[in-house]
Amino acid sequence: MPSCLEARSGGHSKNLFPHNHYVNSTLRKKLIKQQPLLIWLSGLSGSGKSTIANELEKKLYENGCLSYLLDGDNIRVGLNNDLDFTDEGRKENIRRIAEVSRLMIDAGLIVITAFISPFDKERELAKSLVLENNYFLVHINCSVAKCEERDVKGLYKKARNGEIKNFTGIDSPYEIPKNPNLIVNTEKESVNESVDKIFIAIKNKIKG
């Protein structure tokens, strides 16, 4: 069975020799006086992930925390612009985000991700890469009907008309997280209520 490193490097780890650098994650945490954390927001398109992520980062900033927000659409037009929206493309999209998040966690940052991330396996991969104590999964819970009602981008309408294929919630599945660290229901809670709920849940985890 290949090692974790072999699995991540495509099986060519025998030719790779990672260096142990003097400045490590422990020293970085001391420097910026915070504990790194990956706050992984998962939910359907239109559930409110990006809005909540943006306001959460603002709140972290106001509280003196150094963070970085990775948002689905922004990553898709840059780092992952070579990927499609098939199940395999989605899995690779999340794998790359998980690897980027791992590096940022090592740098001592609080990372917020806002991705549909529809599959349990890929969410578990992210947790395994950054280690469980650095991972905080938030399920942004919102029904397909409500997301479709909002549909500010017109994506659900296009999916219903067959203009978009493999659209999560329509013709591609969303696996509801079984054991998230927190559930936020955006049909019942305002953006501010959702952000406060997340911040209260993580504030003890990110203290330096």
C-alpha cells in the first residue's frame, strides 16, 4: 500500500526529499500569536457560504486574527481553471484546495474555505491533511428549494433547462455531512447570526 506521501505525489515519492526547515509551524504560531484553523464551509450553491465566509473573515480581522479566504468561484478562475464539473473534476478541485489549505495551516493562518464540496470523501481528505484538531467543518444548511428561490446567479434555472450539467442538487448529489462540527441554517438564521455562531464556536480554538 502506498504511503500518504506517495498517494499525494502520484507515487513518485522515492525521488522526493522534503527538507526540514528551521522555521516551522510552532515558531510561526508563536510569531503571530494564534492557533491555525481550517474553517471548512460546505453547502449548496446559494446557501450563503461566500457571504458568511466574507463576513467571518471581517470579524476575524476586527479581532486581530490573520486569516485567508479561499472561495469557490475565485479558485475556479485561477488555480483550478483547468478542471471541469464532473464528479472527478470536483474531487480534484477539493483535493487541490485541501493541499493549499494544508500549506496555509503550516504557515499559521486561519483559513476559511467556501466550497460546495459535495462528497464526504473529499471533506475527510481535507481533515486528514491538516489534522483533525486543525479542521472545523461547518455545514451551511439550506434546502434546494430555498437556494433555487434565491438563485441570484441564475444557475439553478440553467441547470433545470439542461444548460449546465452535473449541477449539485439537481443532477449531481450532495452528501450531507454526517458529523459536522457546526450546523448553520441560513433559512432560519441571518448572516450576522450565522457568523456570530461560528465565531463563538471557534474563538477558543484560535487563541495563541
